[in-house]
Amino acid sequence: MQYPIPSHRIGQRGKEKVWYVSEFAQRFRLDKVEENRLRKLLGPIATEIDLLRNAAR
């Protein structure tokens, strides 16, 4: 299920990149257990730096 990106996050230049946790997990080949852990920890949408810092490979 996809969630819309909040309107205050759209078009911000020079800010952190915002990812859907599901897309991040797919892109970085994380398993479903890790994807679910990140989703519980950070919610459905998170910044790239938060995802990278909290992802365990």
C-alpha cells in the first residue's frame, strides 16, 4: 500500500530525500522482516538518512 507524501515535503530543495519504507527496502534488497521493523520504528515514510542509519543488513 502506498501513502501520499505530505505536501510540506514536496519541492523542498536541499532537504533530505524522503522514501517510502517499502520502496527503500525493495531498492536495497532488505527482507520483509527488516522492512516491517523499519516501518514500525519510523512509520510508512522516512528520510533517507534515518533509513540508512536504522537498516541492518
